[in-house]
Amino acid sequence: MLRRLYDGVFDLARHRHATPALAAVSFAESSFFPIPPDVMLAPMILARPERAYVYAGVCTIASVLGGMLGYAIGYFLTDVGLAILRFLGHADGLDHFRQWFAQWGLWVILIKGLTPIPYKLVTIASGLAAFSFPVFMAASVVTRGGRFFLEAWILKRWGPAMLAQVEKRLALWSGIGLVLLIALIVVLKLL
């Protein structure tokens, strides 16, 4: 079963519509979609390492554009923005987000934009707090680009060797990946 799933992911990563799908997921994840683009980006880079930086560029541009939508949701549709944040487990309220950005401002975007913390939290909260849009955009380009291009560089450089090891011990690495995913979810819930 694991082998079929693994092969299916790489078949999708090589599909002719994979790049537009990556752009769509990157865009949506920055404003409302729960799945990060890394789930598509990594297999696409491993399947076609020569296109690693093209994929990172597509991911960055789409994520920043999606971030603009997330900001607009928070800024213009406050009730919708708060509902999305409540759904994601952040029901702290509008005043909390404004204080958060008043105290930490740019650092919120820079730190959270590089981490696996859902970026939609940052984009919507930035709009809710009426944070400076030009600063928000500049920070988004830097953090999202930094994250996706770093991921592309690592996977292009060491991905084929890592892939060979994963293919040899698919069940073991799948188990490790599942444990790490569960640990990440637990850590994110505690934050």
C-alpha cells in the first residue's frame, strides 16, 4: 500500500498540470487552505531536480499573491477573518491581534513566514491588525521566497541521495515521517 501511494505521489509530481496545481495550492494555503505547498513542492523537486528553482519561484509568487488575499480577508472582511482564525484554533479576538502586531510587527511576519506555522494565520492577522501593507508585502516576499528557495536548494543538492535511502526503507521512513508529523501537530497546538 505504501509503495502504491509513494509511486502515485511521484506520478502526480511529473504530471503536466503539476505546476499550475502547485501554484493553486500555494495561493490557497496563504489565505484559507489547510495543506501547505511543501506537500507538492518536495516531490516535484525530487521528480525533476533541474526545475527546482522554477518550482520555488512559482510557489513564492503564488504564496505572496495568496497572502494578499489573506490580508484582504482580515482587513475588509473582519468577521470572515476572525471566523477562519477561530476555525484554526486562534480565537483570541481582534484586539489580541492588534496588540500582537503593535508589539512585534515585522518580526511576526518574518519569523512565522519561514516556519511551517500556517501562513494564513499571519496574512489574515496582518489584515485584522491593519499592519502596513507595503511592509507586509516586502516581508512576505523575503520569508516565503527564502523558505521555498532554501527547500529547493536542499532537495536539489541532497534530494536524490535521500530519495535512494527512502526507497530502500520506505516503511521505516514513512513511520518516522508520521511520528514527526504528529509531533509537529502537537507542538503547533501547544503554541
